[in-house]
Amino acid sequence: MDPTSIYPAECHFRIIVAGDFQGEAQLQQVLATAEVTAALQPGKASSAGKFRSWQVSARIRDRAEMVRLDRELRAVAGVRMVL
């Protein structure tokens, strides 16, 4: 598949974090470099409260930006996975 036919793309991220996560400001800092189209907002929590999610959408220009954003979001303390 030709990458130019994929990008730019609207991407919806779900960020899974620890239940006691306090890093919203760090997530916002990472997202400041992206073209956010739907603001970061809290999602659901697990029934036991061990995990929570955050949701955000962004317009991604190319694969390099996707990889960078994924890497930087995962590097925030308390982030368990990015979907």
C-alpha cells in the first residue's frame, strides 16, 4: 500500500494508564506537538480500578509522526499501553 494514500490520517488513540495515574499534564505536553482534533479526555476505568483510559484524536501527517507520537506517549510514567 502506498503511504501517500494513507496519510494524512485522522487517528483515534486510547491510552491505558495505571489506576493512580497523575500524568495528564505529561500527556498534554506530548500532544502539544500534534494536530489534536478531539481533545484528551478521560475514558473508562476497569471494574477493580487498576487501570483507566484516556482518549484523544489527532491528524497524523506521516508514518514517522505516528511512530514518534506512539513512542512518546508510551514513555510517560504510568502509561501501560497505547491503542
